[in-house]
Amino acid sequence: MILYHGSFLEISQPDLVHSRPNLDFGRGFYVTPLYEQAAKWCGKFKRRGKDGIISKYEYDESRETELNVLKFDSYSEEWLDFILNCRSGKDMTNYDLVFGGVANDKVFNTVELFFDGLIDKAEAIHRLRYERPNLQICFCTEKALSLLHFEGSERL
């Protein structure tokens, strides 16, 4: 499977050292199989006057059975709970890989309303039903990262 990472620099050797805490699926290296999504991730850097660079990787799916994997097929209560725990620094899981939808600005607004107690979980899930999930994959461990092989990069 081909995966992409959008940034302001080429990342030929993904690592966990440079990852930020409190993201959707916690600390990790984030990629997507959707080129357009990686290009969108580059947009925030380009708006700051930096380059937008998409790094491309081959992911060895044949070895995925060696990993502890969590997959969210849609926005759900479980997805919402997981995102809230990770974003608030309470993720205590030990997943190697997490697959699921992106909490983009529109989705994040709904998540924030729920987080702040302004809507209940049922209303949050109802609102999220109308959002088309993008796909992000978080490589949470070095073991998972060992299944990524750098293929090159492209400057936008």
C-alpha cells in the first residue's frame, strides 16, 4: 500500500522523536493513503511561507498481523472516545497502528462541543454521520515504523 505524509520537509527516516503529543490518535507518525489529503496537510505549512513536501512510502501490509492494530471504519462512539482520550493526553493504549477518520476542522468543532458538554454523545455522533471520513494512519511504535519504506518525495 502506498502512503503519504504532508510536511514542510522530506522525511526519509520517519521516527517518533519528532511527533507531538495529544493528536487524534496520540503520539506517532501520521500518514494517509489519500494523496489529496497529504497535499491538504501541506497547506498549513505553505500558508506560513514554508515548502509543502509530500513524502511517499510503501507499507508492507503482509506483516500487519505482527502488530497490535486498531481500526475505526467510521465515526463512532468508540472513535470519539478514543480521540478525546488521545487529545487530552489520557491515551494509555499500546497500539502499534491506528487507522481511522481525521478530526478535521469541521469534525473537530463537533468533538469540541461534546468535549465542552454543550452537546451529548448521541448528538455528536449524529452530526458526524454527515461527514465524509478521511483516512489517517498513526504509526505509534518503532516496530510499526519498520514496515514503512521511503519511496521519495515531491515538492508542491
